[in-house]
Amino acid sequence: MEIKKTSLNKLHQVNQAKFVEFAGYEMPIQYSSGIIEEHKFTRANSGIFDVSHMGQLFIYGDDDLTKDLEMIFPLDLQNLKLNSSKYSFLMNDKAGVHDDLIITKLEEGFLIILNAACKDNDFKILAGLLKDKYKMVLDDQRSLIAVQGPKSVDILNQILEKVEDLNFMSGNWFTYKDQKLYVTRSGYTGEDGFEISVPNKHVISFTQKLLENSDVKLAGLGARDSLRLEAGLCLYGHDIDLKSSPIEAGLKWSICKDRINSADFIGGDFIKDEFRKGPSRVLIGLLPKGRAP
């Protein structure tokens, strides 16, 4: 199987990235400064992560789409504000997790960000559940970069005016060189930050523009993993999978309480029962003494 490359691959090479194969893509695991320095720099300043391997699924439809998606996800999508995002799950009948995801309400439908290793299977599952009633586009013409860290808002606001007005877990369309970028104030490092959907042909120039600021540096998947782990954020395939439920993973906060009572979504009966009785096992974090193993 041919390994895919993101549109930022040449930029990674120029910056002396060390590559690994991940979810069928050649991805930068680290750069010359190393994972620990990239981790620390992101915590103190800002790091840029190429997450273009993840799936950007646009589903277009009307109120019926909202109702149909509520039969799948344990969310109150009816009352979700325009350009607002929620963290959720695609589950099976026994509340095993196919994938965790971020769903954002757009004017013409929804944008769902899917994990790279799961996106093709997620598309098939969702297309089947929605019975091909809606236009679904798993867009490979757009790249996705995450700008994360306490200085991210100041850095990005110099390029995209008024991006600072976005609240956490909200987004909007912005214009860069006559191109439409969709920006959400979100991420998976535990820091303030943004995820930016950019047309492939403009992502290198946009990233280079960001790198003109000395407060931001490229960071690889190694630091992204250590940052999310330090923040206690689950990684699909490691901390959650088809053999675990959101309740077991300590993620019941992400399930709408009203939906738990109605249980009218896939896996709802199992979630309701587990919520009432408590899970038989739970995911915990361990803090090592001294250097981490």
C-alpha cells in the first residue's frame, strides 16, 4: 500500500523532520530540537502541528440531517449554535467506540473531524446509517494544521484579523489570499489554540507566514502525543476503542444528560445502564516519579 504524504511534506523535509508511517501517511514525529523541546516550547509559546491526515467530513443537509445525526451521536444538535463545536463519539450498539470526533454546526450542515486511521470506515458507517440521504464529502483538497500554545491567539490574529473573537469550541470562515479558511478555537494539547482548514495549494505559504513569528515552531506527532497525554486527553486506539465505552473512559461529561435519559441514539441503552450503575472498570492516569518510562 502506497504511503500518502500531506501537502506540507516538503516543508517538513526542509525543516529536517524525522518521519514515521502513521495511519497510512508519512508524518513528522519530531524535528531537530527533539520531542521534549517541542513539548516545552508549545507549553510556553506555540507549536504548529500538521494534522492533515485527519478526516474533514462535510455533511450537507437541513433540519432532517440534524435529527438523523442525533439518532447517531449523544448530543443536543438541535440547540447547538451556528459555528459551535462539540466533542462526541461514533459508537456501536454496545457503546463501543468506533471513533471520537469533533462535530461543528455550519450554515449548510455539519463538519466532522475524524481520526486518520478511522476516517474511511467512519465514512462508510455514517453513509449507511444516513442511508445516503445527504451529500457527504470527505475532503482531501483541504489540509488541517493545529496552532497550539498560550501565544497562539496573538500569532494567528496577526494574519487572520479578529480570530481572537472566537470562543473555545467555536469557529468561523476567514479569508487568506482570497481563499476561505475555516478556523476553530480548539485542539488536543490542553493549551489554548486553533485548528485551521486550509486549501492544499495554500497551506505551505500559510504555514511559512506563521513561522515568520519567533514565538512559533513546528512540532511533530511525538510532542502532540506527549502533550495530550500530559493533559489527560484520550487517544483513539490506545485509551479508547471498540472494547471500551465513553463512561469507562471517564468521558460522560461529553454526553448530553437529556439524551442519557431518552437513550434514543446508537448505544444509548448501554450508556444509560452504565451511567446508572457505574462502569465495571475505569481509565485512570498514573503520574510517575522521576523520568517517565
